[in-house]
Amino acid sequence: MARNTTVKADHNAPAITEMLAKFVVDHPSRGWDDKVEREAHRTFANWVGCAIGPSGHETVQAALAAVNELAPAPQASLLGRTEKVDMANAALLNGISSHTFDFDDTHLKTIIHPAGPVASAVLALGEHIGATGRAMLDALVLGIEVSCRVGNAVYPNHYDRGWHITGSTGMLGSAAACSRLLGLDAERTQMALGIAASQPIGLREQFGTMTKPFHPGGAAKAGLMAALMAKHGYTASKRALEAPRGLMQVFSDKTDWSEITERLGQTWEIALNTYKPFACGIVIHPSIDGCVQLRNQYDLKPEQIAKVTLKVHSLVLELTGKKTPADGLQAKFSVYHSCAAGLIFGRAGEHEYADEIVNRHDVVALRSKVEAIVDDSIDEASADLTIETTDGRALHVFVEHAIGSVERPMSDEQLKAKFVDQSAPVIGQQKAEQAFALAMRLADCADAKELLQAARPD
């Protein structure tokens, strides 16, 4: 039996899809200040390192095996590997790899990891068509602006519904960036955004599995394909984003159009991008930071710790409340394991999330001493930490903003160390340093060839 339903909707929304398309097409090359230009290079360099490091991981190997079943044409490179595949699947695989360690960039206003979907598509398409580094960087900035502004408009309601916002907005950023690289006009860019709007990817239920890193990769591929389809005349609704049954109003009961319309082309979301010093879910970072601070300040040894009490926002436990993770992928969403790692090792890089570390006796013993208490008076970007020692001391720290945040950003030197630490085991120290230097000056490169050569093993 047919049903008539009445769902509250805004029938007078501004022409968001058309507005974003014109913005992507018309905004001048390098039409931003030096701060944005610097952050764009840092975003790209961080992404390259995050994609090289996990390139041999079983997650990437399994996805590549599936792609090879299709006998892809060798159009574009895979970072950290010698193989080439078609450009759409290069975007998919580099996107998967860049998120496998959960070490990539974060737009903290929305918890979007913006580079994964956008940079993966830009590099694959840019390599295939021989785009200049300047054109690729322009596309990266504009694509990230599209995905993050849409994210701003629907966050947090959309995220709270269970969508993984990196994938569910990333296909729009990818489509926008690829449309720019292809030189599409505003009408065809509008169609690309519309095609991409029917391909949102990513559910939070998948966190802690191989499918989480599929989200940025799938979004990269979806957006690239949307732009190619639009190039050849494929059509979509002109109001695919803002219509009452369009993407954004279906996504969320919060649609703040002003987050998209106000100062578009004047302020830049990439300027707010941040980079992870710890290879895990971003909401755990303040807790790890606090553990490392107390460990170093008091020269704490694991056997001196009787109890660890965390007070955190409810979102922290919703996302990372796994008390007994069985492997590294699950441990990246365990505030308990992450605190134990910070206290034992003084860091929480990819090594501290290896399966053997997650199941090591001393790590398991210490994480069992961690108690996490919900206190929603504490911001989700903060943590209140108390360690009780076996000799009766109570050591306390409140972390308002973790290292790596906008307020406490990683330096270029720290980004380089992170890049090399991930990449050198795959491509060697010399190539890792060369790849970082090339990524940090992408806009000056004639094309991506030299970078891609440095970013693959001999």
C-alpha cells in the first residue's frame, strides 16, 4: 500500500550546487594567502607519507588483489608500490592506504579527514593527464573546501546519525577537484557534484575494520568517476545538494546553508587542517597526550601505576570504547589500549598498534587499570587525567588541546619526522626525505613524475 509521508524540509534553500560549481570553476589559481598555500602543501605532504607507510598492509594487498581481478589499464601509480592500475582504482587504493594507519589529517570542526578522498583523486587524475603541480594543488584546496563546507553545514547531526563524514562528504570534494583539473565548465561541474551526491560512502559501524579506510578511497574513486561522466555529458539534478530530497536534507536535520554561502572564497577550511601525531582515532589524542606528559614528567614506569582515571566527553567512549581490542585495527579505537601505549612507550605511532603489541602481556595488564568516565562538561577535544601510583601519589593533568591541534600544531620538522618514520621502511631513508621535499613544493613541480618516482621502492 502506498504511503503519503510528510517530512520537514526547507523548500527555499539557496542554489548550493550551482554556487559551489561556479566557485570551483571561477576561483583564480593560487587565489589565497600564504598561510593557506603553506597548509595546502603540509596537507599534501602529510597525505603522501600516510599513503606510503601502509602500502604493504594486508588491507591494501586485499584491495589490490580485487582490483587486479578487473585487469586494469596501467594509468596511474600506487604510492609505496611499483604497480600501476587505472586512475579510478589508483584513487581508490591510495585513499585506502592513506587511511589504513588512521594517521592522516583532520579538520577538527567536523572530524573529516579531508586529504584522503581529494588528494587520492587529484594525484591519480593529475598523473594520467600530466597536470602541473600548481594545477593539482589548486584542485586540492578547492576540493577540500567543498567537502568541508558541506560537512560544516550538516555536522554534528549527520555524524551522529552514524555516517562516517570523511567518506560521505569526500566524494563531493573529489568530484569538485577532478572537475577543476579536467577544466570542466560550471554546468558540467554542477553535474559532477550531482552525480557524486548519489554516491555517499561510509558508516561508523565499520570503525575498527578494513572497511573504514575504504571510505576515503571509495569517495575518491566515486568523485573522479563523477567528473569523468560529467565531462562526457552525463546529467544529474541541478539541485542535488540542497533540494528537499537532495543529499544534504536527506543526510541531516541540520542544514546550515550559511556555512557554505558566507565568505566562500575568502576564508579557507584547509587553513584549519591538523595532522595526527598518534596513529588512532582523533578523539583519543588528548588522553594519549596526557599520559605521555605524566610519564615523562614523573619518569613513570608501568609497575608504578595503580590506576588511571580518565574523564572524557561521551563521544570519546562512543567512538573508542573498545576495552579488549583483539588486533591493531580495533586498538586504534580503544582509548584503553592507547593510554597504555602512551604510558609504556611514550608514543602511539603505528608500531604501538601492531597486533603483537596489542596482545602483549604488560600492555593488556596496564590497559585493564584504565577507567574512563563520561563527563560531557569536558569538550570532546580535551581530557582530564589522574594517575594513582603504588606509593600513594595522585598525578593529574588536564589537556585542553592535544598536540597536533590547531592550537598546538605540529611543526614542519615534526611532519617530516612523521613522514620519514612511516615511509623509510618502505622506500628507504633517502627517497623518503626526497619525497617529503617534493611534496612540500608541489606547486613548483612541472608534473608529478619526480615525486611518484621517489615515492615508490626501487
